[in-house]
Amino acid sequence: RLRMGEYYSYSVLSTWLQRIAESLPDIAKLIKVGTTIEGREILGLKFGKDTPDKKIVVIDAGIHAREWAAIHTASYFINLIVNSREEDPQIQNYLDNIVLYIIPVLNPDGYEYTRTDKTNPRARMWRKSRSPKACAFDGVRNSCCMGVDLNRNFDFRFSEIGASRYPCSEIYHGPSAFSEPESKAYSQFLASLQGRLEAYITLHSYSQLWIYSYSHRKFTYAPDIEETRRVAAKAVQELGRMYGTKYRHGTGPEIIYAFSGGSTDWAKETLKIKYSYTIELRPGYEEWNGFVLDKNQLIPTAKETWAGVTVVLDEVTNQW
Ligand code: 0X9
Ligand code: ZN
């Protein structure tokens, strides 16, 4: 059992996931998405008994290393399901009627690197993976740096916009789409669920936004945009009811910026997922360094996000 409202190392989180799966075999299974460049297993939990008629929802976090509040929020969801399922009929309903995967840390190498900030103060703000140095001539010199922005490495309009071909950039997209073991394994994992995968939600921080496709160009939507927007609006409203936190919803270029190579756009286009959302958690965009969220905000952030996420889960659960 982990106390919520704290940050934990990837090894503590991994052991915790294993223990849950061992002690509750009827409701949770440990899943291995793949192995990172430094050899860590990307682990998650699969909740609910899998039968071929059930719809699937996938929630992940931590594709960006420094976004600790997102990792905490995904962990909180796991904790909530495990510890409240007996008293909470809504959670019971999910366990009975859908299959829910939660992968709390997609980029554990990067996350562990951000945890070395005691010895290297700059490490806390690391965003990318920890792939080996790549070099490119930037006009002045040949510059070499580690890491790929995994949320620029998906095969959706790869390298077109809002991504960089320079390895020293924070938004370096990598040498080619799915060049990285983490994004490649994750795309294969998601693709293996195709046909039953009804919702995909990726947790990021920060700016308080509920974002849907597409991200590369303004006013470019999937055909089911009306439904996508309706559910986003409802989710943001439910989220705000808890503590009054104000979220905006829209596509990336409408509400923050355009970019390509992200996981939700790839999932929306390639896997034809009905609900594919990027959520940017607290604090608001006016905050200067929102990646470091006060510990006393962790639980409220996770709770209100759950309220929003249940809107999507209810759509999926009650339609079938
Ligand atoms: O830029 C990103 O990868 C994400 N934002 S973050 O600050 N967490 O790095 C996703 C933004 C999604 N927005 C757009 N579609 N533009
Ligand atoms: Zn992010």
C-alpha cells in the first residue's frame, strides 16, 4: 500500500503494481508494455475481467519525465480502484463492464533521471527519454545531446510542425517515427487492442486543458468531432465542479500550439479511437514553473481529474 500525495521512485511504483496484481488476481493483472532504452520494464495494470465483448480504455502518464503530477494522478487512479471498489458502485460498474489499463510511467528512464535532481539541479526539468547522444550541425557547430521527445516520435505527421530535428532540442522528434523503443512498444501495445479500444487518455502537465485531435493544423478534426467535443465539455464541467478549477477544451492549435508526432493524434487517426484525449493538469498556464506542483495539491489534482475521466468512462461503459 502506498500513501497518496507523495512522489515515489520507479522501482517503488513497480513493486507496488506487482503486489497489487499478486494480491488481487481477480481484478488486476500486471502488464508489460515493453522495455526502455536503459532496460527498465514499462509496467501497467489491467483492471477488469477480460471478455471479448468488453470495450477497453487506456490511461497513461509520464511520457514526459518532469510531469510528476501526471504520474501521481495515474497512481492515484490505481489506488482508488484498488481501495474504494467495494464502497464505490461506479468503480464496481467499471470493473464489471469494461477493461481499463493504467500505465503510470511511460518514460521511466526520464522519470528516474529527473529524480537525480539532488546531485544535478537541472535534471528535474528533463522532459525527453534517455536515448544515447545524437548529433546534428546546427549552423554553428556539431551539437550532440541525449534523449528524444517521445510525444513527437509517433507516426502522425512526423516532424511536420512543433517538433525539432536537432537532438539538443527539448522537442527533438528522433531520427524517424517510432525510432524509440518506448514509443514503438507502446504503439504496438495500443494497436493490439484495436477494435475494442474505445478511449485513450494521456495525462500531462501543465495548463489545465482538455485537448483533442488534431494537433498539427487549426480546424482540422476527425469526422466525429461533435461527439468528441461534447464529452470533453462535459468532462471539463464535472472536473470543475469539485474545486472550481477552470479547464479549457479544444484542439492543440486552438488553445495552445500546433505540433505533430503525438500519441493521441496517432491513436485517433490510426486506431480510429472514439475518445482520444490529452489532459494537461494543474496548475494553470499562467504559472511559471508548473511542473513542480506543491505536494498539497497532488490529491486534489488527482481527485478532480478522476471526476473528469469518469465522464469518459461512463460514456464507454453505458453505451454497451
Ligand atoms: O507538447 C506536448 O507534447 C504536450 N504538452 S506538454 O506541455 N505536456 O509537453 C501536449 C500538448 C498537446 N497539445 C497540442 N495538441 N498542441
Ligand atoms: Zn507533457
